[in-house]
Amino acid sequence: MLTVSEVLVFFVASLLLIQFLKLQWMRRQFPPGPTPYPFFGNLLQMNFKIHHEHLKKMAKIHGNIFTLWFSNTPAVVLQGFQAVKEGLTARAEDVAGRPESRIFHILTHGNGVMFSNGHLWKQQRRFGMATMRKMGVGKKDQDYLLQEEAAHLVEYLQKTNGKPLDPTMPVVHMVSNVICSIIFGHRFSRDDENFHHLIESFDTLAAFLNSISFFIYELSPWLAGHFLPSVKKMKSCVDFVNGLLAKELESHKVNRKRDENRHYIDYYLDEIDKTKGDADATYDEGNLIQTVADLFIAGTETTATTLLWALLYMVIYPDIQEKVQKELDAVVGCSHVFCYEDRKRLPYTNAVIHEIQRYSNILLIALPRLSVKDTELLGYRIPKNTVVLANIDSVLADPGKWETPDQFNPGHFLDKDGNFVNREAFLPFAIDLQEERSPVVCGKDWKRRNDA
């Protein structure tokens, strides 16, 4: 007669077998990929991280479109320029959603721009674009914000008298203050504790999103919530960010003037007042706070990281630094304060900036998309509610599109006469429905839309 332990072993083994067979049946609907296993899917093979090198190895085996499983959830991966371009443009509207995971719900509650969907996303995005244009963001009259913060950074660096330093916080401080000036109407002091806590919170949240803790929470929220300190820290960071932004909101509600010193929060509060009673309106304080957080993290992280890589490359490649300096001296000199329009007369400097973005590849994996209907990508049927991941690293280092993909080479963006040329494979932030999906941030955001 079987013992209780033997019955339990048989029962668990049967469940695992059933789950395994179910996964094998489900995977027939998707592009090929590594064999998923019960409970974990492919997470064990991936070491619980979505790493671009792992994706590269899998693409060599399964092709440039393949499927990974996060537990029972499939994710279709696009590898290389052609797969990313064709996969995200041929059916752009079909894959325009964002996944609604447990963590994303904790972070945003479905609000804001970055991880919202449907009517709410369209309305928030439309308002954001229109308001930024109304405020003159990206135009010449807003250049002074960048110039002012750049001057503060130069002044700070000069005071170090050439001594070694970590430039991270000074650079982040500069970039974030441009965004703060646009959204809040004021800048943070370099010694402001709330500012430092805010930056640390955003860093913690960004790190959490591609960590083992993230996937464990998705597998078992109860287990992760009770036993992983990183989950508690993540939630604490969310609370701090929302609390700080709520205080900014309250300050603007008390002090705003309707005819002067208008900033993003002021315009949004006006929209809340105008649309009260409109059942289709999604303007409220929750969406305002989340939209501000989205703009802040999207603009600060990308721009500051780009600048930090730029500093490093100029140290590593002094010959390139010297050519940039000579071009700046010859074209701009001391005649006027440097502005964005000057890029048209600075082909080599412009090429170096683009190569910094290509070579540093700060995003690696684009923000996940979600198919909003049954569709087809690169000849494969993709069911509704399937996650789609674009490996940006594979685009910016595609040997079929770049002459020396593994080298820092500004010549990638110059023709034989030294003129700046754009490259279709320059997609540092993915195609990502750039005019439709991406939030507007920080004036130019280093021209994420490739219009240089």
C-alpha cells in the first residue's frame, strides 16, 4: 500500500507532467524557442534575467524571432535590425500595448504615459505632447534652461581644480534640473536631501525591473513580499516618489497663477478643472503624479547616462576629444552661447554624440510591448496579449548595418566628405512608436527620434 509521502510525490509529479505537456502544446502557437519547464518557463536558462548576451545566443539557435516563457507567460523576442524594424512597423498598431504585470501595477496603477493603455494612454499622451509644444520645449526659446544648467555643471567641475571625482551626481543633478524647471518651475539645490533620495529611488526602481526579485515577485507575490528585502525597498521607493510629487502638486495648487510662470503641473491642473464632469476624461491627480514620474525617469536616466558615457569615451579616446574641441572652437568659439541649432554646423561633434549613443547602448532591451489583437509578425502568428521584446543591442551592434560594430567609431555617421549622415539602424530607444508611444521629455532628450 502506498504511503502518504509516496502519494504526494506521485501527485506533484503528475501536476508537473501535466504542466509540462500543457506548455509544449501552448508553445506551438508561437515562434520557436528554448524548451520551457513547469512553473519557471525559461527563467532558469536565463538566470532570472533578460540579458542581451543570452538573447544573442538563443537567436543563433532559434532565429531572429523566438519565444521565451516567463513561467506561463510567453514573450516574443525580436533580434537584429530587420526583425526589430519589420516586427514593430508592419503591425505597429497591433503591438502598441504595454503588459499589465503585478510589478507594473504597483509602480503605476495603470496611470501615466509609460505603462498605460488604451484611451487613457492616448489622452495622456496627447495632452503631454500639446502642453510641451505650448511651453516651447524643444524650441530655441527654451535653450536657456540647458545653457543655465550646463553653466552650473562647468562651474562645479572648475571648483574641483582637476582633482579626481565621480561625476555621476553632478551630471544627474544637471539633467534632472532641466526637467524640474519645465515640470515644477524650480530647480533642486545640489545639497537637497529630497533630491538625492529621489534619484536613489529611481535608480533602485530601474535596477529592480531586471532583477531576480522582479521575476520571483511575478511568480509568487506573497513569497517575495514576505521574504525579499528588495521588494519592500521597491515599495518604499514608490511611496517616497509619489509622496514627494504629491507635495509638489499641493504647492502648485496653492500658489499657481493662471496668467504667468506656467509649468506642466499648472497646465494639467487647468485641464482637470476644465474636464470635470466629462465621463471620457482621464485627467486626475493620480494620472498627473504618474505622468510627472514617467517624464522624470525617462528623461533623467537616458540623458544622464548618455552624458556619463560621453565623459568616459572622451577620456579613453583623447584624439577624438581633440577633434571635437577643435571643431567647437572653429565653428562656435566664444561668439555666442552654444545652442542646439549649432549641431547643423558641427558634423563631427554630432557624429560623436550619435556614436556615443550607439556604442554605449544604454537601453539594451526596449520597454516591452503587448499585442492588443491577434496579429502576425515576420510570418508567425502572434495571439492577443502576447509580450513583444525588442533587443536594441542586436540592432546597434548588427554587423550587417555597421562597418565596425564592436568599435567606437564616429565615422559610422560621416560620409567620405565629412558630412553628417543618419543611419536607419540608429535606434537607441527602439522604434517604439516614437511619435505615438514615447513620452516627451527634457526638450530634445538628445534627439531620440533620430531627426539630427
